[in-house]
Amino acid sequence: MPRYYFDFRDDAGLTIDDTGEDLPDLDTARDAALRALAEAIRGKSEIHAEMGQMFVEVRTQAGSAMTVSASVEVIMKS
């Protein structure tokens, strides 16, 4: 089973995943990356942080496998 690493990048910088996770295939890794983005959006929302663009860069020992991104913009209207 391949080991996938999920590096997170946003306006604050890059967080490298040194642990990774054994997953059966790339589709499962894609789902895990989407969940990680959803958790990041939820976490930023709870502390009222700026959203902007966020990326989860999925890699294996062989190199980059995919990038999953989200861009969230909140426009307040009075």
C-alpha cells in the first residue's frame, strides 16, 4: 500500500507532512486531501482568520501526485 503525504500551504506558509498515511490508491488520497481542506476552512472560520487560497499538495516517495486547492472569499455587506 503506498504512503501518501499531505503538505498544506496557504498565505501563512507551508506545513510539511513528515508522517504520511498508507492508503490503497490515489482516489482515496484525493478524498483525504479534500477532507483536509474542509478541516482547514472550518478551523480558520472558528478563529475568524483570513481565508484566501489553500492547497494540499499530495506526494509519495516518488514525488508529487496531485494538488488539491480551495479559494474562499468572504465579502461582508452592511
